Amino acid sequence: MKNFQDLIQMGQKMQARMAEIQENLQQQEVSATSGGGMVTATVNGKGEVRSVTIDPTVVDPDDVEMLEDLVVAAVAEAQKKAQSLHEEEMQKVAGGLPFKVPGLF
């Protein structure tokens, strides 16, 4: 019965640590650029878009599609970086588990 109690205690500690990591991810920001730095997207560690910055020289009314593509590329790359950050943080929590938890990340 002691092992079961230890497992429950480990689960509670892991749950508390995961809540702390989620809060930290909410505060962290990662950025990515496209078009050689013409468009910059910033997201938080959870992948939520915080800002998009566009260099005025890239704004061409005759080529809106290019600007749209640059924005999408910058946002997608920033979200990819945020996902990697998220996975790294979750691995820190799961690293102490004596077994793998399917679907944890």
C-alpha cells in the first residue's frame, strides 16, 4: 500500500509542477521573423500570438499576398518555437517519472 501512496504523492507534486510550468509559459515570449526580418511575430510560450511587427518597406499595395505569406510564415515559426519550448518544459516534469505517460506531450 505504501507504493500506491507514493504514486499518489508523486502525481500531486507533478500536477503542481505542471501548473507552475503552464503559468511560466504564459509569461515567456518567443519571436520569429520572415522575409529577412521584414515581419516579426511574437508569441507566448503557449503559442498565443502577442504581436506582429511589419517593416513599412515590405508593404506593397500591389502585392498584398506576399505580405500575407510573410505574416503567416513568421507566426507559424514562432508557434513552432513555442511548441518546442513547451515540450522541453514538460520533459523536465516527466523526466522523474518511472514510466512514460501516453499523451503527456
